[in-house]
Amino acid sequence: MIKIVPVYHAEPGVKGGGKYKYYGRITRRKQVDFRHIAETLSQRSTLSTADMAAAIEGFKLIITEELLNGHNVKLDGLGIFSLSVKTDGVDEPAKLNKQAIKEIKVHFLPDPELKKRLKSAKFNFIHE
């Protein structure tokens, strides 16, 4: 269940802040780590936790390699991972080099199936 709390702040996107209102924000998020995922997957399969951890580690390495090779990575039912860069502007194409790169980002575009499943999310509104 997703926990929502009211947060009092100015209207987003309104110049000068606009009226203050209460907006819902997700709270009390537990961070799930690699080991937890491996243990959970192990319980739902015939692989041991160690085998599942090795498989997940390999999966992470392959996704990283594919992104570094300039590919987008599509995981059916989950979404697409892709990279983008922010560069300084240059006067000539020949001057565009690694030094012009200011930032590299990983983007995630959720799969329509994931979006569909999120519509069934259950919420617990906390009014403390």
C-alpha cells in the first residue's frame, strides 16, 4: 500500500507561488536492496538466493553494457532504459568532443503494461 501525506506549499508552476494548498506526497518509502530482491525472487523460483543474485548481477552488467554501446534497453512489461547527453554548444561540428559533454542521464519510459498495473495501486492517506 502506498502511503500519502498532505504537504502544504505553493501551487506548482504558478509564477510567484500562487495560493498555498495541500498536495499529496508519497512518504515512508522503504528502500529495497539487491539482496532483498534476490531473496524474494529465489522464494518464487527454483534458484537459490546465491544463484539468483548471480543472475541479477549478470543482468545489471548486460543492461549497463548495452546502454554504453548506445542501445536502448527494452524490458517487456517494465519499460525502456535509454541515455541522453547534455552538451555545450560549439561553433563547428568538428569541435564537438568529450569535453563538450556536461551531463549524461539515464531515462526510463514505463511500459504501457506497467502503467496499466499502477492504476490498481491502493493508497493509505495519513492525516497526522
